[in-house]
Amino acid sequence: MEMSKNCKIVIIGCGISGVAAAHRLVKAGFQHVRILEATARSGGRIKTGTFGDSIVEIGANWIHGPCKENPVFCLAQQYGLLGPEALTPENQATDVGGHPPWVPNIFSSSGRKLNPEDISPALEMFAELLNESSQFQSQGGEPWASVGQFIRSEVQRRATEKWNDIDANTRFLQWCVVSSMLKVECCVNGAHSLDEVGLGAFGLYKTLPGLDCTFPGGYEGLIRNLVSELPGGAVTYSRPVRCVHWSNSETRNDHVSIECDDGEKIAADHVIVTVPLGYLKKHHSTLFQPPLPLHKLHSVQRLGFGTNNKIYVEFDSPWWDADCEVIYLVWEDEEAIVDQVPDVQRSWIKKLFGFTVLKPTERFGHVLCGWIAGHESEYMETLSEQEVAHAVTQLVRRFTGNPTITPRRVLHSQWFHDPWTCGSYSYPGKGCSEQDLENMMEPLPARGSQSQPLQVLFAGEATHPYYYSTVHGALLTGWREADRLISHYSAMSPCEPFKSKL
């Protein structure tokens, strides 16, 4: 490993994957590890903020599947960042398959509070179809190109046999509930519509056991702890990268040059690129010289990357039940099963599926987090806080039937218009396959090249084959690429034998 001590490694991006890679490399003895971060802060899509007196997450919200197999959970535990409830064996053993069993309140657009029994036929059928959507990946071949098309066609087919004995009004309500659930899944997947989520690849995503938990002191505490263990000056902030110059020729020039926006050029032996897929989709043509190989570029294009935003709303008093954990809003005017609105500017708020309740109340007061995905969410970002507050106020008054409810304050995230993320997280698009995720993580020069390998490596949530879209997926990819370099140098003896060019 002597050679590794002098090799220069540059990491682009100080999100969790970049920090995790640097952390691992430094611990393994690499002495020239540097992170270039475009913004003035660490964390990337992990971003903690304040809302009144509360600490809230603008970005990543939960540890999904907090158990011993989840490295984010293990680090959070190690750093003492979790509450006692999250650390119980029962919490770690509960397997919810990615859909926590939250206690719901359901309100309709006619101002009624619905009973869960009123909508159970639709919820049961939707859960069944979602589960079936995950099966095509292992079976090979799919009846529809997207999850949305499959669910809609199957609901129409099955409703005729299963909902025939239900009266017409209740039957119509079930259709509306399916639309609401599609909007929920848009947020879960970070997609504009489930029509954009590939059915064949939908089952690639894997969940971990454990009841999703949050960080009482904020998710950024995890980043702060990891960064504090890096050597001083390892991170350079406000240093965007313009271009990564690498070599795919037969020459022995196996060094990489990183050109920054300010014109500085940094020579390195290896660069680990951890930029979000949204940024890669938008800037790949200028970010790499020579350009990305075609198979890698096609995978960047096939993978989906959408927007999921939050709208935090505080009230003087709750209009939901004390035990309520999630509020679903059911629009009763949706004749077709839809997960997008026809007129984004006029009715963007209809895409908001509802709210999660921030608990415990002693800490947060009466605060809800609204969830909205897709182009409607992107449009919402262009509105002022007052305009968003007005839309949310009208929405809540309509659904509760109470014309006096007024939020105290509102705060919304803006991930699409953030120039360094261009959205929230990845999902498998139509026509996407396991191969695309493998292509995403493949280093440059690509397979079959004769030149020195491992010039450019790729990490970030969109490069994990089955934990994409998650913080633990992003962290694991940072470790993966660090380990790739550690193995590379471990395999090289101090006196490396002469390599023939033949």
C-alpha cells in the first residue's frame, strides 16, 4: 500500500457518498484526498433547517430500514444521534416493506372526514397491485411499459369483478382513492407520474427491516461527525468543477485533470464523481472530456430523476386526530385514475397527496409536512411563500370544511431549481434494466480499454443497484468506490512489474 500514500484522489461533491468515500480512504492511509464542493456547505441532499422553533429536514427525512444491515443507522447509533425508540430491538425487527403502517386520517374534497373502511377496497387493491408490480423484474417480460399503465389497466379490469356489489357512489370514491395512492407513490419514487416508472425494473429496489426513524437533532449531524474526522482542509467549498479531463486512448497518460469554474486545474491520479443524476443528465456533455462512453450515457438518460418537495405547515391547533401519523386527501372530482393535473399553474396543489404529522407534538407543536412530486412540484418552487401558504390554506379549509383554519407559517423546499441537484432522487425509468445501474457505477476508462483503469469512478445514490434513492445507498456507493481504489493499490506490489503495451 506504500504507493497509495502518494496518489492524489479528488472527490467531486461533499454529499454523503463523497464524505463516505473520503472517510474510508483516509482511514486506509491515503494521504492526498481532497473533496471539491460546489456550494458553501456539506451534505448535498441531506439538509437540515429550522421552522419556527423546530428542526426540520429540507432534504433526506428518514433512515429507511434502521437495522444492523443499514450503515446509516449504525453510524447514527455510533455517534449517539438517535432517540431511544429507534434503538429498540422491536423497531429494528419490524419489516414494513417500505410502507410504514402509519395511522391515517382521510379527508375528501367535499369536506368530509372518511372512515378507513370507506376506502379499504381501493387501498387493498392498490397494495396488491404495487406488490405485483415488483414481481416482473424476477419473472422477465412485462405486460406494460410502466407501473402506472399496469396499475390503471388492472384496476379497471379487477374493479368490474370485485367492486360490483358496492353502490355507485362508493365505487366512484374508490377510483378517486386510487388516484390519491398514485400521487403517494409519485412522492415515494420521486417521479412526475408512475407512467414514467419502468415496470420491468420496479422490483430492483430492495428494502431493509426496521421502522423508519428520524434524527432528533437533524440529519446533518451525521455529515458533521463524518467531516470532523477528515484532515483539516480536506474539503474545499464553493469550488464548482467545470470539466473532468480523462484519457480513453491507448497512450500511457493515465492522469486526470479537474478543471474548476475559476480556471484552476488540479492534477489527480483518480477522481470520484458523486454529483446527483439530475446534474449529470443536464451537464454530462460539458462535464467530461472526452464525453462519456455511449453505453454509460444511454444509462444516464434511461434512469429517471424527478422532484419530490416538502411543504411544512404550522397550525395553532390540530385539525387531525391525536394518534394520526399521515393525512390523505382524496379529490372526489377525478373521474379517470390520474396522478398528474391537466393545468399545472391553476391546480398544482391537487398533486399534493396529503401530509405526514411531525411527532412528538411536545417537540414540534402542530406541524405537518406536505408532500408533492413532479412538474406540479417544480412549478410550486417558482411561487412565493405567500402564494404557497394561500394555496395550502384554501386546500385545508376545503377538505376539513372549516373556513377559519389558517396556518401560522409555511416553508417549502426547492430541489428542482437548485442548480447542483436539478431534482430530488433517482428511479428506474421506462426501458431501464439492471444493466443500466451497473453501467452507472462502471469506472472510466470503460471495459475493454487497454489504458490504465480507474481514472474516473462514480458514486451516489443513482449508482446503487438496489438501494438507489436512499441515503444508505449513497453512503454504500462512496464506500464501494473507496474500496475499489484500496483493492487496486493492495493488488499492486511495491515494485510493480513492467506491463507490456501489447
